[in-house]
Amino acid sequence: MLPDRISAKAFAPAHITGFFEVHDNTDPLRKGSTGCGIVLNEGIETTVSCGERIDKTTIMLEGVEVEGNTIRTVIESLTDRPVKVECRAEIPIESGLGASGAGALGTAYALNCALGLNLTASKLNQIAHIAEVNNSSGLGDVAAQSLGGVVIRKTSGAPGIGICDRIPSREQNIWCVVLGELPTSSVLSNRKTVESINIAGRSAMLRLMKKPTLENFILRSRDFTVSTGLSDNTITDIIEAVESAGGIASQAMLGNTVFAIAREPETDEKITEALSEYGEVLKYKINTGSVKLI
């Protein structure tokens, strides 16, 4: 018998994909994407609670009950007990920052701790990845979020299955402007869009690997978003404004969000000013860490 209430808390970082290629597979452990992205220092903080006084599984985001299908799948993979999940978001939701993957990972790690399941990180990462791909909420975020840094996903699949590498990087600033929500599933359900994504993603990866640097990653990401037609006129305008200010920028995949870095530290203020013309400027850093219990 469980006590009246036991709980645990975990943090999982956000992740911005710059470009990608979809790889379908009947095995969810091998389904996913290749590509490259940046793990951020902020993300989702998840608290899970269970016990005799909790008789129904509920998922809360900022105090509001949500369906949370990806998180629900994680719970069902780990226990048949009712669980209360409370997520606190340090990042915008459905904006291309990997919130779904962060919530899935945080839930897996916290629930493993709360129930004393004694599962390894690799197993928990794979459970989160399977939940993502089965719910069409993400393809490669979990693989990157479980590592940290600037992650190159060289082959598709869950952590421990897909092969990843990293571009060495400082914990430098990343700026974002979110223009609105864009659910991942709404883009990936269009076959022609996916075909265009795959052609552009394959090209971007080949060009990145010839010069695997952070700057080249964002340049290849910019080419990707333009060639696929995923960027609208506003996003193109923002990218051009950042470049005029001395930075480089691209669109977060898949989201209605622009992310940017400075080519030189002295251009930080100019980039902030350029981005502020289009909305609230969110400032993060590259996170070289990963998921952690709190």
C-alpha cells in the first residue's frame, strides 16, 4: 500500500530544432528524425504525486487541467496507479521549443523516483521518446534533450538507438521571438510538406557536416526554412532584421518562432532591439546539461 501521498520533481530542458528529416518506422524506438538543434537552459519543471488520496490521473499545466496525451502515455508505460502531474513551463507551449518532450521526460524521471521503479536513464528516455512519436507530438526532441548542448542527430530513433553527436559550444545567448502556436502534428500530417522537409533536411545535414559549427548550423537552418516554405513573410523579415543587426537567425522547427545568435558579443543589444519590433524577446542560453531530479 502506498502512503497518503508521495511526490518527486524533475526538470527537462527545452530544445530548438533548426532542420530535420523525418524517418518513419513501424518500431517506435527507431522512428524519429535526423537533424540538428540546440538544448536550452530553461524548460519544463514537472512534479508527480501518487498515493492513496489520489484516485484519478490528472495532468495540470500552470494550474489548468489539460489532456496531456504524451504525458499520459508515459504514465501508462510506467504504472497503472492514478497519478497527478503538475507542469510549470518556463517556455512557450506549441512554439517549436520541445515542450512536449520536456514534459514527457520530466514525468518519466519524476515518476521513476516517486515509485522507486529503479529504471535507468536510457530506459526512461526511450519511454519518453515512444510517447512522443506515438502521439505525433515530436520526433527528435527527446534524443537531444537527454544529451544537452548543440546536438546532431545522425541516425533516427530513441536515445540508445539513434546515433547522436554534438557541436562543442559555450553556454552562449539564444534569443527567441514567438509569433504564435503551431502544433507539430498539423505540419507532419501533410505528405507533400514532409517530402519537401526531407529533401531540404538531407541537404542541410550534408552541408553542416562539412563544417560542424554553431554558426554554420544556423545558416543551414535558415536555408532549410526558406527552401521548405515553412517560413512566412514575417519570419523572413525577422531573420533579415537580425542579420542587419549583426546576428544570424532561423525558424524553430516546428513552430512559429524565430531564434537567433550574435556573431559578436558587442551586437547583443542591437539584436535585442531588432527582435523587439516583432514581439516579446525571450533570452535563453545553450544548456550543456540535461534532465535532472530536483
